[in-house]
Amino acid sequence: MIEVKDLSKSYGSFLAVSNISFRAENGQILGFLGPNGAGKTTTMRIITGYMPASSGTVIIDGLDIFTNSLEARRRIGYLPEIPPLYPDMRIEAYLRFVAKLRNVKRAVVDDAVDHVMEVCGLTSMAGRICGQLSKGYRQRVGLAQALIHDPPVLVLDEPTIGLDPRQIHEIRELIRGLAGKRTIVLSTHILPEVSQICDRVVIINDGRLVLEEQLSEIPAGTSLEEVFLQAIAKETTSGALSAEETLEEVGAGHSTQI
């Protein structure tokens, strides 16, 4: 489970993230949406312990990421927007290296590496050099390194950005296959990605929360694009709406068009 409470991040006088709160339940895939520059990556870095917050708390699997950082981070697998690969290392050697960094027990390293390579479709590529991989396979290796220590929480920042349609489909299928056992936060600005694989959506704009809702609660016949655009437009003009107000307005507008 992930719970974010009253989270803010300032850079001098610039407020990048402003008092946002949301949660992802055990086994859920939460889509974290927002326009470019909305504060998604900053929030992901705070959640994963890579960056301190100015205020607020983040609870990861029952542990505070700020006061119990080491134990909380052991429960997180993180794929940043640019996968943290060493271009001169071969895939299998790189994953063994990450396993050691993640304190995977020596007795189970072989099994852990074999398992993540199989899950991520890398078994036949074990000897390939990371720097010679396509963008799609670099993303697969990035996912594998995030999974190597079998974390209960997975945080993915723009996992399909820059991929071709076939690669996007493959990575989405990989992520969908990880649901249930893990709580996943998927940060993206690609709306179909959230519609296809997520259970819950959080939308932020200019660092502020504008919507948090189960996808199943979106009115029938209403697209996520409509909900997204309405939430962003309304927040820009008059402040954040509640989830109920946003969905009611979108539903009413949709009915009027029909």
C-alpha cells in the first residue's frame, strides 16, 4: 500500500508540488496523470526516497519513507523515466550487480536473475550488452532491475515513452501481468495507458491534485480524456474540484452532447 499525505515540494519560491494526498491499495495499479511539467516526476522521486519533501508524509507498505527510509526503500522497485543501465555491462551481469546492491541473498541470486529475465522476456538476450539494446529492450531491463528484489511496491515513471506501438503493447502487457501481487504506481501523460491497465487514477496539474477516482466510477460512455480535460480546465480557472463534482460535470456535458 502507498499513502501520500499533504505532500509539498518547493524549490526556493517555486512550489513544484502543493499539498497533494492520495493512496493506492494493495494489488492496485494507480495511474498518475498530468500534463508535462505538472509535478509527476518530482512526486515519484519523493515517493521512492530519491528526493526529500518540503512537507508531508509518504507511507510505503506501512513504513514512513522519510523516518524509516532504508527499510521503506527496500520495499520499492523503481523504474525512472531513463532506465539506470550501465551501457558496457551485459544484461545478466548487470542484473546480478543490481541484485547485490539490493541485498538479495547470495543463495537466491541465480533464481532471482533467471526469474526476472523470464518475466521480462530477456532470457535469450542475457549476453547482450546494455548499450547495444533497442529502446524497448532497455525498458525491459529497467523493469527487470526494479523487480530483482521482489518488492511489494513498484513505481514506474513514463515506462512506455519513446517506444513504438509494438513495444508499447509489450511493456503494457508486462505491467498488467504484475498486477495483484504488487501495488503499482504508473506515472504517465498517455491517457490510453491508464484506461487499459489501471484500476485507479490520480490527476495533478501545476503540482496540485485535481482528481482521484476509481476508473470503474467514471460514468459509462465517458472517456478518460473527457475527465482529464475537464479536471485540468476547471482547476485552472477556479481551483480543484472534488472527484464527484468533476465526474458530475463531465457526465452532464456528455449527456447534453448526446
